[in-house]
Amino acid sequence: MSIEHSDHFYPSTDGLKLYCRVYPAERAAAALPVLCLPGLTRNSRDFAALARHLQAQREVLTADLRGRGRSAWDTDPSRYQLNSYVQDIWALLASRHLSRVVVVVGTSLGGLMGMVMAAMDPARIAGLVLNDVGPEIDPAGLRRIAGYAGKLPPVSSWDEAATQAKGVYGLALPGLSDADWRDYARLGYRENADGVPVPDVDPRISEAFKQTNTAAPDLWSVFAQIKQVPMLVIRGALSDILSASTVARMARDKPGLMHLEVANRGHTPLLNEPECLAAIDAFLARYGGIVRHGEYFIATNPRAR
């Protein structure tokens, strides 16, 4: 019987103890590993369903960013910013001896990290899956996120945590049942020493985020640098972060861009939706590569570009 996942701890360059879940391939790895990077207030558990789906064919790494999940909180909240997160993930890959390439699946902030990593070293990123994020971000969505990031009032039970999660994400995830919301709460909250659910994130992430929440970053110049990196863009049809017009411009600027719009999802799709799994499977089949004798080779269909 295969191991669902194992725990991997590694040091950041500035001394923090960081965490990653490792889902081993269920059969001899013949494909590139997948690296999953979460959103601003989220953690590695968001990718559990996707990782279990993918690990039949390949190793899957799901990271906790600093200040989230089982990674250490930073004593200096000014380091809760994009460049620090990217450096942490390079350190993760080094700790796993992944000197070649991986496929990055990034949700929101994680997608921005993937774009920056691909611009820094495109030879190491075989493909990017961007979950409801792109080079242009709607300021209205940023203001909404700033309204709750690090600011949620305390709850006293898991039922209250589920109710609070629904209050924050309900418009983006219509149709979830009460049981679904209880499961979703378990992804974003943890029990403190008293057994009370608390958001599984350092509330001080808002201190760095509030400095930029009124001015959305313009990453079109970064996008221009990674036009040769294969890319799948997943957009929630109800998204207030990634507009349909931004996806259309991305497709114009990058011929061969794969993209999917998910009905009844806002920011962000859960990536356990059947259409998301099918799109990611198709993307990995085309760009996910093979491994031979310890070296990585990107297997692509030239006519599909």
C-alpha cells in the first residue's frame, strides 16, 4: 500500500524552518514532479485532492509558505512578500535535489510565484498552471482580500469555523453543502492548544499585504519573459481577481495558451472540479515530461504549440 504523503522540513536562506507535503508517485516516477503553491492565506492542504489524483503518475510537492500551515512564522513581517516566498521555494527544490525542472501549479499568490520563478529560470519550469491569477489583477478583488486577511474574528468551534469560511468564500464557491464547508474549514484552520479552531496563518501577513492592496501589481513584463513556458490558465467565471479580458489578452500575447473557465466558481476554483482535473491531466500529458536515468526531458507535441 502506498504512502499518501510524507512530511518534509527544510531551512530557508534566512533560517526559518519551512514545510512541504510530499506525495510520492505510486509507481516508478516516469514524469516530472508537480509543485503546488497556495494562495495568500491558504496552505498545502488545499491541494490534497489534486495531489492524490496526480500521484498515480508523479511525485507531488505541496508547500506551506512561511507563516502558514506547518512552516514557521517570520519574526519580521516585512519579509511576507513575493521575493521571499520565491527564494523559499528555490530552497525547497534544492533540499529535494530537484536541480532540473518541475511543473508548477499555483493558486493566486502561488501563481504569481510561479510566473516569477519561470522568468528567473525558465529552463527549470517545464510548465505553469495558473489558478485564477494572471499578470493583471483586479484591484476590487485585492481590496476584498485585504478586508479579511489576518483580520478574522475568533471562533469557538468547528461549526463556527465552517460558518466563517462560508462567509468569506461563499460567493466564490456557490453550491457547497454544509458538510463541504466543514471539510473546507479543516483546510484553512487548525486547533490551537485549547482545541479551538484558528486560521492556520500568521495574522501579520496583512501588514505587508496592506502596503500593496490598493495598487495591483502589473506583471505583464514578467509574462512577456515567459512566453515560451507552456501555460494553462484556469479562471473562475465569477472571479473578481482574474478578468475574462485579461485571459483574452494573455491568449493573444501567447499563442498556444491553454485556458479553462470554471462555472460557479470565483476566486478560486478548488482544483478538485472534474473539468479542472481533466484540464490539468491534459496539460501534463502534453508538457509534463519524462524522466530517464536521473535526467529530465520535456516531452511535448510540437504541433500542439
